[in-house]
Amino acid sequence: MYAPGHVAAALMASAPALRWWAVAGALAPDVVDKPVAWALGGFSRSIGHSALVWLCLVGGAAVSRSERARAVALGVATHLIADLVDDVFYGLFATSQVASLWMLWPVARPDAWAVTLAAPVLSAPYAPWVVEGVVVALAVAGLVGSRDGRRA
Ligand SMILES: [Zn+2]
């Protein structure tokens, strides 16, 4: 998923008062990993997309009892879930590979393992922009709805 979808998912998942902290968390995995991949080469999902790093964030948020830290951890979680769902669907439609282990970095190499099916399970083309568009539309509808609710 791209930045608009990640922002939209974070906006939908977070409390209004903390939504921009969740958005920062939702953008963080790509902000960290894309420059690393551009500079060093290799797969563009590593430390920023690691579930192990995310668990450290959750632990830090719990220890600090900071609502902002919890919102950042929530935003990162929405990013990881969206990328995983996107990968599963894209894999089913385009490559017949349904999983990779990028969330387990650094324990596993991101592209070291995948479930490969004999043939594509679904024959219809997968359009990631359709899924992203639906997520963004739902977030915009939710934001507009919440503003209308405040005026009443
Ligand atoms: Zn990502």
C-alpha cells in the first residue's frame, strides 16, 4: 500500500485527538526502510517493517504510559497489517506466492521464504489502487462524518 492508504488507515484506527501521532507511526516504516533500500540495495522492508521492532515500540509505549507513543505504535500496526494484506492479495493474483517473512526481520531475510502455489488461485487481476481507494474513501467519509457530528 502507498502513503495515502497508510494515512487513511491510521486516521480510521485512531482517536481524533491522537490521529496525527498515528499518522506519523503509519508513515514511519516506509520513511525508515525506503532510504535504506535505496542507499544499500536489497529488499525495501526491513527494520521499519519488523514486527519485532513494533513489539519494542509497544513495550516502550506500555512502560512510558504515553498516549502519543501508543498512537504511534497503533499507526505502525496499521501499516504492517495493510502491507501484509496487500502482499497476500497481490501474491495470490500476480505471483502465486502468498507470504514472505519481511515482518520477522532480522530473524529471517525478508525474501527468504514464500508459499508458492501451483497456479494462481484467483484469475481476476488484482488492482491495489482499488483497495487503496476504498480505504482512503472510507477515511475521508469518516472525517467528514465526524466534523458534521461536531457541528450538530
Ligand atoms: Zn510499507
